[in-house]
Amino acid sequence: MEGELFVAFNPNIVMEQICPFLAPGISRIIEALPVELLSRLEEIRIRHSRPLTVYWAGGEAYLSSKGVVSRIEDARPASGEDIEKTVELISGYSLYAYEDELRQGYLTIPGGHRVGLAGRAVVEGGKIKTITDISFINFRVARQVKGAGTKVLPFLVDRRSGNILNTLIVSPPQGGKTTLLRDLALLISSGVGVVGQRGKKVGIVDERSEIAGCYQGVPQLDIGFRTDVLDSCPKAEGIMMLLRSMSPQVIITDEIGREEDAGAIEEIINAGVVIIASAHGSSLEEICRRPILGCLLEKNYFERLIFLSNKKGPGTLEMIVEGEKGLPLYSARSGWE
């Protein structure tokens, strides 16, 4: 479909990689869901004494032992035992060993899927030490959509030099930014789609363990063999660490917007390294109004802007803009230029 970058993914991923970490009663319910729903599943929400709920782009469903139900009162509430067993499974029965991860509010399981946790925060010295009395769990399904970047990559390459251009990907939450970043890392690292060019050395600063989906330091998702990953590291610090240690040609990171992010981006661009990053937003006007992003755009640091939405599902391509001139190279209304 024109303008749509992503497709449904293999439903077996949920069955094989996520269900083993769910309490048995919940796992049986998820395994019995229709294939069409499993193939688009994005989140599984387990909330103490509240209905078991799953989410996909633009929709949600309440679950019972009979499957999807239309009324909340018919849904199966998650019990304390469900939550306790699920926490034991995702932590290997040793939650204490994951104290560092708990400070961030999530754990990563094999396959690169991120499990968000919420409950009572234990604070020491003004900083979160850990989370106890866990009552809310969110399984976020990591979507590897290979080929998601093939349509846009030619617009991110300078036709004369063959160089990758500094690029900002903009979308609302769950609009497909991270999935597109992941596939661009794979394509650029492998050299696929970069005409006349070999693959490039790519560095990923994966502050929230979402782009590469690292588990115990090893990427669970395919991000290319020339790609190095700095996992669970603040973006600004990670960008500079990669610049000093791994000599990347392209650095990829997710959800910029802080003042320190801007400083690091300016530093690497001046050092001749390409940046491909993402930010929350829905339009050019919106991101221009944000002080940090607006300043970066005013200085013409981003040569390409990609706008996504979830109108037709995550990864709906709305527009590609030439940063310096503000000229649309593609729009959902007019098609490819």
C-alpha cells in the first residue's frame, strides 16, 4: 500500500519468545488468540486486579479465558499470583540481580522484547534505587520489520557523493520511529540500497534497549554486522563515547530532545560523522516550536526530515522533506517526487 512502510510480523514470535515469560494462566489466553491479532500485537498489559488487555496500532482488546470479549466486566482480571509468577519468570527468579535495570523501569528478555514494570519506587538520595511491590507489567513486542527502510533510504543519500545525509525521523508515540531506525541501521551497515557504496560502520546509542534489543549485551535483533551498540547509556554521553572509541561513520539514536543531546549532535556533525535520530512529533511546525529541535533545524543540521504516522498502522509514511530548503521530496498526497 502506498505510503505504508511496515507489514504484520510473524505471530510465532509472541508464542515462542513472550509466552514462556507469562504466568501460565495468561500464557494460555495469549496462545489462543487469533493469528491475525498476534501478528499485529504491540503490547500485553497485566495490571493487578484489572482486565487483561492487549494493544495494537489503533486498537485494544480485553481478554478472558474464552478469548477477546467486548465488555470490560467479562474480562479476566490479573491476580497478584499472575504478577508474582510473571516477575519470577522474566527475572530468572532473582529480581535482585536486575536492580540496575529496575531503576530504568524495565527489563529486556531474549528476543529483545522490553518488559516495563511499575509499582512502588524506592528512592535514596533523590534517585530511584529500585522498584518494589510490582503491580503493573507491560510486555512491548519488538518488531523486526526487514525492508521497512528500503523506500526511504534512497532519499537519505546524496546523489552526487553517495554519502548518507543527517536525518531526523519524526512521529507520534508508537508511530514506527524505532522500527525504521533499526532497519536503516541494518541497510546502511550491510550496504544494501546505498548505490555504489560499501556498508558503513554504524554506532547505535540505545538508551532504552529498543533499537537493537540487547539482552545481556548481545543484540537480539538484526542491526547489521558492521554495527556496534552502546546499550542502556544516556544519549549524549553515548554519542561521544562511540565517537571516541568505535570510529563510526554513522550514529543512530532514538528520541532526542534534551539540550545535552543537541550539543553531542553538533559535536559529531562537526567531526564529519552522520547522525540519524528520531523525535516525538506530528508535523514540521510542531517540532520547530520545540526549543532544542527548533534550534537544530534552524542551523540546518538535519538535511532530511521523515514524518511518520500510524494512520494506516505504524510506519505510515506521511512526508520526506529536504531540511535546508524545506522542500517536500515525498508526501502522502502527491506520492514520490
